[in-house]
Amino acid sequence: MTRSLVQTPVDHASGGSIKGHTNLTALAKSSDGGVTTITMKHKSDPGVAFTALTASESALTLALQREELPAACGFVTPAVGLGFPLVRRLRNAGVEIDVSNPAKL
């Protein structure tokens, strides 16, 4: 005898296993006091679907766009290690990414 573990029907076409949406906001403060705000939005639930999307796009960036990646060594964040190639992939996958007041490097 078996029973269903998922009570809500899976809707893979909409990009999520459970209906929902992702809306992430991150703030970064530079040493000179400037604040940069980054927002990411997607039409999928923030648990399984959005995590799978970002992990898959990160893996594809590493596998297919290695020559475009920034030079980095050691353990780094995805932003440092995968940079704009990952941003382009996520945007192509329907993720809205907005950066306001970017810090000057």
C-alpha cells in the first residue's frame, strides 16, 4: 500500500512544486558607508523550486562558461566566483534581479 507524500499537485510548467513566489532582498554596506540593495524575484516557491533553479544554473555556469568566470581562489561566494555569467543565466531563467546604488569598486 502506498500513499501520496505530496498533497498539492505539482505544477512543473510554472516553475514550482508548490504555488508561491520568491522575493529576496539583500543589503550590503561598504566601508565608506554606502549601501547597495539587491533584490531577486521569481514566480516559484522559495524552497525547493528556487533553490533547484539557482543550484542548477550555478552548476551550468561552472560547466559551460568557465572561461568567462572571474579569477578567484579559495572559498568564495557565488557572486564572487560566478559573477555576471550567473546573473545572465538567472535572468534568462526568469529571475528578476535589480541592484540599486551599486558600490564603486
